[in-house]
Amino acid sequence: MVTQLSISPTAPWYRLEVDEADWRDEDARDLVNWYGQMLLVRRFEEKLLDLEKAGLIHGPAHASIGQEACGVGAMSVLGTDDKINGTHRAHHQVLTKLVNAEMPDGFDISRDTFAEGMDTAIYRLMAEIMGLSPGYCGGRGGSMHMRHAAAGIVGTSAIIGGNPPHAVGYALADKMLGRDAISVTFFGDGATLAGTTYESMNIAAAQSLPVIFFIENNFYGVATHISEVTRETRLASRGAMLGIASIECDGMDVVAVHRAMMEARRLIREMKGPVVIEALCYRHLHQSGSRAGSDFGYRSREEEAEWKTRDPINMAQVRLTSLGLLSNEGFSRIDSLVTERVAAAAALLTEPVAGGNALQIPPSLYPNPATVDEGIVGTLDELQGARFVDHDQMRAGTVETLKYVTAASETIAAAMDRDPRIIIMGEDAHQLRGGVSGFTKGALERWPERILPMPIAENGFTGVALGAALNGLRPIVEIMFGDFCFTAADQIANGVGKVRHMFGGGFPVPLVLRVRISPHTGYGSQHSGDPSALFGMFPGWRIVMPTTAFDYIGLMNSALRCDDPVVLFEHVAFYQREFEVPAGDRDFCIPFGSARVVRPGTACTVLATSVMVQNALDAAEESGVDAEIIDLRNLDHHGMDWATIGRSIEKTNRVIIAEQTARRLSMGATWTAEIQERFFDHLDHEILRVTGGLAAPTVSSPLNRAALAGNNDVRDIMLKICR
């Protein structure tokens, strides 16, 4: 006979309820301060909506009106060392954390005036939302992208589901560096259904990280109700099903949120892992702006009116009155105080239009347009003092012959010995005696605890690595096949590729992405790509492609010292080849921005990448063309060695660009345009490109070969350009 046995999650999952007795048990000053903070957030956002109506905010203003209890209640248990991030609707969280970081001990909002730092926080956050230079990110972030690391705000993200992996990374760094802190990531019902959020929760649980996933379930993703897009609308279930303790609470009750956060901290302390909090709340207004959702027809005025009876500020006022903690006069004083402080900030950021009553922004507060491209990457000052060696200096001492894969393994291990902040993340990186490529072998023998196995979730763990890099680690992330970069494209582009510039620059993002490319091995169309052009679209990345074991050692060491994100491409064809390297030396660097002339010549210049360097050498030998062949090594906008390239073009007057990959995935078109802009007067022939075909490689051996460029293609183009 079939028996049905009920199965329950192993993790606790429950709703936390509070009543007036719980309010009475809280410290009176805390209750009054929380009320004042919620009112501060409300008045701040009301002022923002006024500024938006006046045309003084460029871009959206996603108000959190109605959700103030979530931000204030959550921040009530966080210190400055605890980290947070949020998504596009984060004013309530960010403003509260900024003000708390500046709040004097013993501050009582019912009787004290704001400290200077509290006023500055209001002013600078408002300036940021208005896109002005006094803002925390110099006006680049605006309403949706806010960062002030000194207060524990590591960076919000406007991409739905984009921010949870970063907070997991903050927590990973805190855990591995021995810090006593937690991280909290705030997001809504829409992001809870995003794949990256699920991936982040799973990684946090697998690694037992001190992070809280705080779901502000306001039931609507823009205009779509949660019940229309998922059958299980109890969103905390997502955590419970992943083995994460999960709590549901009333997000309109500041004490309920406070108690849920206290409970989450206890669970993290006792269970050594993440917690999910689902706070049921409601945004009073539409997704963005000052109109109600009912104006757009996706919810009723009756529904909105019912939720407004549970307005968190009004509910708190009723409780405080019942407890005898504030009189009408006390409420009025707090309202006057916070309204005045918000108005004072706005007054500093606006001025009357000459001869009228309208307001304008003083021109002096706008960022200088000339700085628009500053801060995309750093200055590389961190590499000053590094020991640089290149091929022409190598043979000054003793050399040895080493396989590419061995050199890589020994270099990574030596770097980890030198810098305890370096960790490795990737699929199977901790297995197979060095991962699928053998590159982690040396590290596994010495620091297995610093090699973290990741699920098959590239977007998730790339985002985790970004968060870890922003909080003190130097992660090396392994992408098993180049095509898998496209599954991680959101974090590669919107995350790592934009983070420094978006938040105003001036902080390190030390992340190295190792990407394995194997277009020739018959793995088919979804495992054979070279995605270097993807990274080239986002100039926040530095891109290197070593072609020898010597280059791998030097470029990897530079990458691991660099404070910019670096992607390093490893072509599988090199792995078992042997190369000369300095005997016993795995610590030297090769400077970024230095191409290498591997064969001098006068007939034409060949700019080659990866395996096409050797193919070009073979083609020159076979054709008899006296080609000058340059291994670019650095492929990013900042690292192209135009000085070396220019000297060669001035000599040869002809240029070939040789890349193995499919034509539409190649970077040569971009380089062609820049060569013409820089060296047009020295060109005697149109620039010719050697690439693969339009299609991706397939499993069939002849089709695989036909899809990729080789030495015959280079030889034919050499003969054509020199004819």
C-alpha cells in the first residue's frame, strides 16, 4: 500500500508576530528615535518628489513611502561595520544608515538637534539623487546607485537580482578575514524570483555565510501582482527550501522588523549561516514618481486605502501615544525638526531663478562634463615597485623549460603565498588535482581552505566575487568555458564592468577572472567561443591574453597586484606546450600596456592574439613575407600599446589583424577604426582582418576547423597585402 509521508524543510521557517507588549519592552528612546527616522525618510522623499515635479531631478525617483519601517527597523540592529546593499528603491535604507553612522551616542530626536554629520548625510544623499557633484558618488549614481563604504553602504544596484550576490561576497570576505560583521541585502518580490537571487542564497548557505536576505514584499513588480507570476507567494519559502532559516514579519511595524532582525542575528550567531527575512509591506505610490498605482489601473483605490490604514508612521504614532511616550506637542516637534533639516539640505542645492519664483540648481553644483570618462579604471600606481621582466631580459639569467599549465599552477600558488587575501572560486576548482585544467594544483597542496567550490551558477558566483573584492579579498574566478561568460554577462557588464565609474571611482575592485577557451576541441557551439569582445565593450575591464608560459607568469602577477578587474584568457592549445621561463622565478611581472614584437619585419604589420601569434609566424615562414608580428597581449582600450603598434605601422605601412575567433565576436573592427584615426597618413593599404567565419564552431571536425582562422588564412592575406 502506498504511504504518503509529509516532508518538511530542515531549516526553520516561521512568522514572527509582535503586539503592544513587545513595544513596551523596547527602550523608550529607541522607539521615539525610530519614529523620528521613519518621519525623516518620509519628509526626505516627499521633498524629492517635489524636486522631481520641478524638473530638478534628472532620472527616476523610486520612493519608498509606505516602506519606511523596513529600512528603519533593519538599520536599528546594524552597526557601521555591518554592510548593506539595496536595489533601485533604497532611499529608506541608505538614508537611515548614513544618519545612524553620524548619530551621537545618547541622541534623542524628541529633544536634540541634528549633529553636523547627520545634516551632511541628508545633504549629500539628496545631492547624489539630484546628480550633483557634492553627492556621495559625485552625481554619477543618482537615485538607484548609491555607495558610501565608510557607513557600510557598499553599493546599490538597479538591476533586479543584481545586488544579492554582492552582499554574499561582502559576507564571504568578512568571514575569511575574521571580521565580526554581517551583511544585509535588500530586494523586492520581483528580485526574489530572479535566478541570481536563488544562486546567491544557495552559495551563502553552502558556504555558511553571515548574510541576511531581506525581502521587502510589497506585492507588486511595477504593475504586476506577485500572484500573477508565481504560485507560491510566501516568498520566505525560497530560503527554507535551500536550508536557510526564514522569517516572515509585518513590514509595516517597525518593532516587528527590529525583532525579526534581532532574531536573524541570533540565528547567524548560533547556526553559522544565512537568514531570509520576508517583510510584508506596501508602497503607497506607483513604481516611480508621485502618482498612485490606482491611477494606472493595476490596483484599486480601495486596496490602497486599506493599506494606508496600516501606514507605518501612523501605526507608530498610535503605539507611542498609547504608551505615553510622546504628546501631540512632541510629535509636532519631531515633524518640525526633520522637515526643517530636509528643507535646509534642499535650500543648499537650489536657488531661485532670477526674476521668478521657480527654483534651479546652481551651475557650480553640476559635475564637470570634462570628467565624464574619469574613474573607469585606476592609475596602476599599485604596480609601482613591482619587479618587471620581459622576454628580452629573461635570458640574462638561468632559464628552464616549463609547461604552460605548470607555470600557471606554480604562479597562482606563489601569489597566494605572498598575499593571504587571494582566494579561488570556481566549478570543480577544488577537485581533480587542480580543477578541470590543473591550474589550482599548487594552491590545493598548500591552501585548500582558500579554494571554494561553486555551483554551476556563473552569474551568481561572479557577483559574489565582485562583492568579496569590494570588501577586502582578491578573488580569482575560474570560468570553465568561454561561452559561460554569457551566462554571467549581467555581473560581468552591469556589475564588474561599471561598478567603479558608476560609484565615482577611487576604490579598488581587485578581481581576476580566468577564462578557459578551447575552440578547436570539438566541444560544439556552446563551449567553443572566445568572449573577449564582450569584455572589450565595457572599459572597466583590463583584458590580457598570454601566449607563452613566461607571459602567463608575468601577466597573472600583474593582474593579482592590480586594483582593477582583469580578465585573463587561457587558450587550451597552450596548456601542454613547453616554454622557457626564468629558473625558479614565479614572482616577476609584465607591465600592462606592453605589446611584444615577436618577429621584426618590414613588409607588413600583423597584430595577432593568442594562437594566431604562432600561426602568423608559420605563415610568414611559409609565404616568405617579411612580416613584423606583434603579440598584443593586452586587448583592452587602456592597454593597447599604440606606441609599439605605431612604430611598426610607420615602418611597414600595411596592417593585418589576426584573430582566431568568429568574425562577429572579434575585436579587430574596433582596432581598425582606431588605427585609421591614429595612423591614417602612414597606411598604404586598407587594413585587412583574419578571423573565423560567421558561425560558431560545431562538433564536426572539418566544420570545426573551417569555423576558425589558421595559418593558411594569415598566409593568404599576407600575400594579398604585399602583392
